Amino acid sequence: MNALSDIVEILKELKPELADKYHVSSIGLFGSIVRDDFTVNSDVDIIVDFSRPVGVEFIDLANLIEDRIGKPVDLVSKNGVKPRYYQEIATEIVYV
């Protein structure tokens, strides 16, 4: 397995918990992990969408994902990404 498929599998296993506890409606990977320039020093870029507004749970969510995948995570909310930047990453997002 490679880093991308390993992380996809972990996120698939986590998805029901993320939906139930953190109201995550979608989760995807982007950045170096999907572009094949991921290194041991890379963080994992993850974009999430929520079924309802969240507050400090966002930090708990990031920490949970980091703990499970064992890599630093750069977690962003789809609603929090500027449209210009979202257009740049939208083509490379791998949804889980």
C-alpha cells in the first residue's frame, strides 16, 4: 500500500464516527498526498464539509485524525476556503 491508500482506508474506517460525533458530511484529501510528492516530512491536507456549524469541535476533529493517521494534519473546512483557492484544489480532491 502507499500513503494515499493507507490514509484513505483509515478515513473510511473513521467516517461513521466523524459523521456522528463531529457532523462531517464529506471528507477529502488534497495537496502533496494526492499529487505524489508526499514525503515523510509532509503534512496531510484534508478538507471537510459539515452538516451543521461546528465550533471548538473542529480542533478535536483535527487532533483525532492526526492521532489515527500518525501524521500532522492541515484540516480545512470547505466553507472556510476562499473560492479562488477552492477552485485551485477542487480538481485534486480525493473524497473518501
